[in-house]
Amino acid sequence: MDCSTALHAELCVLKGKVLKNRMSKQDALKKTPLLLLLLLFFAFALWAQEQKDQPPAKEPAQEYKIPPEDAAKVNPVKPTAESLTKGKKLYGFDCAMCHGENGDGKGDMASDIKNVTDFTKPDALKNRTDGELFYVIRRGKGEMPPEGDRAKNDDIWNMVNYVRSLAKK
């Protein structure tokens, strides 16, 4: 085709555009595998990053053990009326929300926690020493938060006396 006339010139321009369009499609087809490879690489990189950000799997809970020397501790505070009154007051602040006002294990928060001890049952604490109770109150156990250093030793022994008194009712 001779592109000397105006009509032919227009056809030549159109033919050139068609050829360019075909060539750009061919170029695009050549680049497609490269784009897919890059997309796959980025997807893998994102997946690997998510895996890295995940917290490590929880290890199985270790058995709760009270050291024998702590379990053997003897309560130096006698369960007098004064001791029980002090123990009841502290129990009301720190323990009743889970163990219940009466120690029956039906406190406001008890429904959210498994295995809340019912202190009103005489068998609940019969195999526990006062030293063990002191240790659990001071250090916590499972979902039960520790008393920690907030209370003096005598305060915790008063709570031990009060908790023991709940089963006697």
C-alpha cells in the first residue's frame, strides 16, 4: 500500500496504530509471567510476616506445686473473734467477688472462672494445710490473682482463719 495520498495516509496511520496495539499486547503477554511471579512473591512475604507476628503456641500448663516448706508453715495467728473479723473484712475486698460473700463459690465473677472453690463444703479444704492456703492467697493460683505484697503476713493468716471458718457453719 502506497501512503502517498491523503486517504492512504490515514489508512497507514490506522494500520500503524493497530500494529502498535498488537505489539503492546504481545509485550504485555510476555510480562504477565513476571507480574504473576512478583504477585506470588509478595503474597508469600505477607503470609510469612503474619506467621512471624503470631504469638507462640501456649505451652501446656504446668502442675501447680506448693513448695513443701511453705505447705508446712504453721498459722501463728489464733482464730479468735478479732482474727475472724479482720479476715472477713479482707475476704470481702479481695475474695468475695469470685468465692461469694458466704464462700459458696458463687460470686459475681465466678461465672467467668472455672473451678472456684466452695469453702462452705467441709471437704473443700480438709486436705489443705494452713501453709498451703497462705501460699495460694499470697501467690495466686491459675486465674486467681495473688495478694502479693499488698497485705501483711498476719492479714493473710487472718484470711486463712476466716476461710476455714466458712466450712464450720
